[in-house]
Amino acid sequence: MSSKLTIFKGDDVPVTIHITDADTGDDVDITGDIIFFTVKSVKTDPDVDAVIGPKKITSHSDPTHGKSAFTITHTDSDITAGTYYYDIEWVTAAEIVTTLVVDEFIVEEECTDTIT
């Protein structure tokens, strides 16, 4: 299954995350946990050079059922069209870090460049 993410430049893009136990498939309670979302030109660039983020998500849509959501805003996505790399990391309240996904983040050019 590909986790490649393709968006259009300047769009607002909702992102949802559902964390489940890898062995049982049961929802994981993420109350008090943090989700980080980062987009970079080069995976090994320092976070200060990220083109988006790192976004720090501390308020979750349904934490007891492992669900979180955030938006890549039109301001975030107003970057040069091209291929980048993103990851989503989950940090528990006990400071256990798990990388949930690392893949390509593709920004495509749109036709309309002025919205009023």
C-alpha cells in the first residue's frame, strides 16, 4: 500500500490518522500523545529547513479510539510544485517515539492562482 501523498499547491488538505495495535488491530488510546507532521526537500535536512512543519498536533479528534486529524493549510501548501518527503511521528506521553509513515509528498501545480 502506498502512502504517497499528492496535493495541489495552495489547497487546504485535511489529514486523518488512525492508530491501531499492529498485533490485534485494536484502537490505541492516544490521549496526551503528540503527532508530528513534517515535509522536507531532503529527508536528512534539519527540521529548521522543513518546507512544512514540523506541525505538532496535541489535540486529537477521538483520542480514546486512536484518531487524530489536522489540516495542511493553503499557506502550508503554497510551495514550489515538486516532489518532497514527509513523515508522521507519534510520541506517547511516556516519550516512546514511533514513525508511522515516511514517503513522497508531491505538490502539483494548480491552474487558478488567485482566489478572492
